[in-house]
Amino acid sequence: EVQLVESGGGMVQPGGSLRLSCAASGFTFSGYDMSWVRHPQAPGKGPEWVSAINTGGDSLYYADSVKGRFTISRDNAKNTVVLQMNSLKPEDTAVYYCNVRYFHESYWGQGTQVTVSS
């Protein structure tokens, strides 16, 4: 059974940092690209893809809104993908989800709340 468990969210002031982790199990982690997606809670805002990383960790992709501030990485030995978030802004406030597409199905964790507020 595919399981993704996110952690590391919290409340920070603008300009602060958080490090999100996603622990994966139930599949061969090193064989799959991984992504982070966020769901803002502001009215009228839909889910937003944030970042992705390939199996080897050498191809990294970012939404324009986070480029230069967020860094994605993975540890295939620990079945973990990390999103380091720096220079956080209030508009980064959202529930952040780890995602993997496994055998044509998309799997998500339970999410971790990130709130950026003064």
C-alpha cells in the first residue's frame, strides 16, 4: 500500500523558513518522480503545483512563484523527499501535499499546514 506522510509544517513570520519532509512507503521510492502540491485556503484559490524532482534527484522543477526560495531534494536511501522553504511569504500559506504517480494513479499524503503570518 502506497503511503506518503508529510511533516514539518507550522506557523512562521514572513521571511522565515520551514523544512517539509515526506516519508514514502509501499513502493520502490527510487523509481518514481516525486512532487509537492499546495492547496491555499484563500477563497477562490485552487491547488498549485509547487515543485518536482526526478528519480535520481538531478532534475529539479519549480513553479515560478517559488523559484529561488524553495529547494526540493530526495534521499533514496531513506525514502524521503524534502522541500526546504526560505523567504516565506503570506501567499505561501497553504496545506502542502507530497505526491507520487504510481501505476497511473496519483497518491497523496494527509498534508501539512504552512501558515505565514506576522
